Amino acid sequence: MSRADNLIVGKGPEEVLIYGKPMLFVDEYLWFEPACGIVTVYQVKEKDVKDHFNIFRGVDMLEACGQAGISACTVLECQKAGKSRDELKKIFRFVFLGVDRSRFFDYAKEGDVLIAIGNITSYRFRQMTLDSTLYKVAPNFDYQNYFQNYSIADFNDKVVPTAFTPMATFENMVGRAIKLQKLKMIDT
Amino acid sequence: MTREEVLKGIVEILESVRMVDKEALATINEDSDFITDLGLPSTELINIIAKAEDRFDLEFDDDDVDDLDSKVSDTIDLVLKTVNQA
């Protein structure tokens, strides 16, 4: 486990993100290092493929990677501002703003386990840019154990096991903490 | 530092930004808007502000950047405010 993992790994995503359950595409945080990036996992549920011919939508693949990035953004801002996540929620919304390039390689269906790996390329003025890859994990692969021993060098070298199949890549994803006042959501 | 000097510095920054509308850049003034006049995405504003920190050797406050609007005059105001606070 990396030294920064305890900032988020082991916490429930509902502690970090404000999405309602049907819109939440993070089950667990597996690895986090502020200067590098974040790894999350999500298993595709029945509700995710219902009314979409049993296929997980590409836009939800993007969302899964976006939520991984927003989670990292939340933790970094808590650190920087010296505030708790609950305090930050009263001041900011972490908003996904854009992505430069999306590539999809395969489809996912109910039960598939998806790992989002977000590589943070910058974090300035509450705006994060990251490159993300979404992988499908082979059945029975112990990804939790794998990421317990994952190093910063592994992350930087983009080391992943052969049990991971790339599903999509998203370049230059941008998210930012925006004040509720500016979003005109101060009463929410 | 004068407003004209800051504007000149901003133009220098924008000349290195690939996405900027070069024709609009030729007629930039304080009332120009980075997004609607110069064709930049809102996500690029933070990169320009970061470059302005380096260009003017300043450190902007996050809260000031949060409140920043997208007109060139807003960035000039931010630079001069930060200079005066230093």
C-alpha cells in the first residue's frame, strides 16, 4: 500500500462523492497517490444495463473514469484547503468539464469488473487534468491484493497485469471544483 | 506595472496557445473575452492563469481565481491586485 492510500482507500465512495447510488460508478478505491493518480473499481450492475440491450454505456465508462478523477480532486483539495470533505461539499461542486480524446475498444456487460486508472497530469487552481484508462478484469483475478502491492514506479510505468483488458482511454479529462455561488447552487 | 504592460504579457502568453483565434488575438483589448472572442475553452483559462503566474512571477490566490470571469480585463485586475498585495 502506498503511503497516501489511507487518504481514500478503504473509504466508501459515498463518503467522497455526492452522487446518488444509481449514478455512482465507483465501488471501491484501490490505490491513490496524490502526485500520481488513482485506481478505482466498479462492477457493472443490472441497473446499469437495463433498457440498453444489456450493455454498459460508453458514456458510463467515461463517467466511471470521471468519478475516479473527481474523487482524487476532492482529496487533493481537502489537503490543500485543510478542510474536511463535508466542509468542502458546502462550498464547492467538483464538476467534470471536458475530455480531449476518447477511444473505446470493447463493450462491458453486467457483472464485468472495471478498473479505472487515472493518471493526474496537473492540479492547479482547483482544476485537475488526468489521462484515464478503463480495464476489464479477468474473472477471479484478485485485484484487491494486486493493488495492495502496487508501487509508484508501477503506476508511472503503466504496469498492469495480463488479466486486465483495455476497454477505453480518455485523454486530458478535466474536472474542477467550482464554488456553489458561481454555479448558482448556493441553496442546494 | 501598468495595465498596458499586463495586457502585453497576456498577449505573449496567448501567442503560445494553440487553440487561440489568431485573428482575434490581433485585435485583443481589455474588453475581449477569452471564451467568446478568442475561442478558448473554459478549461484553458486555468492554464493561461498558471502561465500568467510564471510570466509575472506572482502567486495567485485560489479564491481569487475561483471568482475570475473570462474577460481579459478580469485577468489584468487579478495580476495588478496580486502585485499590490505582494
